[in-house]
Amino acid sequence: MKRKRAQGSANIEVLVAASLLLAVIGLLSSMVPRLGNVWKASRNNQLAAHELANQLELLTAIPESQLSQALENLRVSTDLMDALHNAVLRQQLLDDASGRRIVLSIDWERTVDASPITMVAWLPSQEKGSELRKEGETKGTP
């Protein structure tokens, strides 16, 4: 009789372990597609941030006289257009109490409603920039 009770409890233990294992497998299998979507969204955000950083780096390196024209000609790179569906790049040149700056933002079609990625680069004011150039020229002369 004792032997039958031991076999019965072992069967119950196996049944409980199997049901727990199935529950964990079911939970994990439902999470895999969600994790894939999160990974893809994170990668797209990183690509957009790199694009904005590259564009701002180029814009801050050009002379002030060419900045307006460069902003008008600004486009999303072809590599990013392939990665982000219907990507749109918006640019602004602002000059107010906060200072002179370029604001770039990029938005694209996503499965969830999200804000565009935005980056800002402050520019030296025109007066301060000319003073800095003059100081640099005088220091560099023998």
C-alpha cells in the first residue's frame, strides 16, 4: 500500500512540474514577438538619433553665410529612408532669448503613437562669433 501512495504522489509531482513548464513556455512564447518589436523600435530610434547628430554636425561646421541654404536643402539620407518608413525631417533656425540654435526633428510611421526624435545645436551669436575670430587671429600672429 505504501508503494502505491509513493507512485501516486510522484505522478502528481510530474503533472505539476509539466503544467508549470508549459505555463512558462507559453508566457515566453508570447513575449518573443513583443521583445522583437521593442528591439526594432529601439534600433529605429537610434538610427534617427544618429541621423540628426550627423546632420547637426554638418550644419554647425559650415559658414554662417551658407547656413540658410543648407537648411533648405536638408534631406533624410537614403540609407535612413530605407530603414524608416516615410521619414520626414523638419528643421528650424531659431534666434531668441535662449540663443541662436538649429532644431532638427525626424518622424516616421510607427506602429505606436510616439513623439518625433528632436535634437538641438546652439550656434555662437553673430557678435560673439566675430569677436572670437578676431581674438583667434590676433593671438595667432607673431
